[in-house]
Amino acid sequence: MSETSVTKEEEPPREVWPSRTAFIFVAVGAAVGYGNVWRFPSLAYEYGGGAFFIPYFMALLFIGIPILILEICLGQLYRTGDVGSFGGMHRRLRGIGLSSVFGAYVVVVYYIPLIAWTVNGFFDTFSGFDEKYGIKTAENGDL
């Protein structure tokens, strides 16, 4: 009986970030959302100003940053997505990866209307601008 060896097909090389700066910009862009930019300063002012920063920074330092580092390290170690990274640790942990993918889906569905409202409001600021401020345009021949 002849012995046959099973060869694993070579996978194409995975893509990597072009530079460390590009990775940092993507990570910051993913971490900073509308809540941090628009809503947080108004809530901090409304509910006590600086006192709101203490629990915010504590949660950021003790929960947010360690989880971000854990996610980055798992992604680098296993070189797969969320499901593959958690599944690489133990088969039953794949649900955690699936829940993070579902959470990202929910966030995207939430942000799409916010972005649409922002873009719509941006372009609505220009409609009726000339009538409101009495600017003469070439359309009505008043130039």
C-alpha cells in the first residue's frame, strides 16, 4: 500500500496595514463616534461638568483600553476575524465573536440614519440661502 501525503493548499498572504500610522488612524476612527464628539460635551455641561469626567475616564482606563488591547492582540495572534480568534481559544467561545459581529452590525444600522440626517442637514443649510439673506443671483436676472 502506498503512502499518500495530504498537502494543504497554500493560502494567499493576508493583507497587512501599510504603516503604523494608518492603523492608528483606523483604530481612533473606529473608537471615536458621534456620542464622544457631539453628545458627551453637552451631557458633561448639563449634569455637572467636570465631575462627569471622573467615571468616564475610569471606565475608559479600566475597561475600554484593556478590551481594545485584547482585541488587537487576539487579531494579531490568530490572524483571523472575531469568530476565528475566539474560536481559536476554545470552540465554544465562537459565540463571543458572533456577538461582536452582530454588535458591529447594530452600530452600523444605528449610524446610517444619523449620517443621512447630518448630510441632509448640511445641504439644507444651503437651500433658500439667497432668499433668506437677500442675495441676488444670476437666475432671476438681478445681477
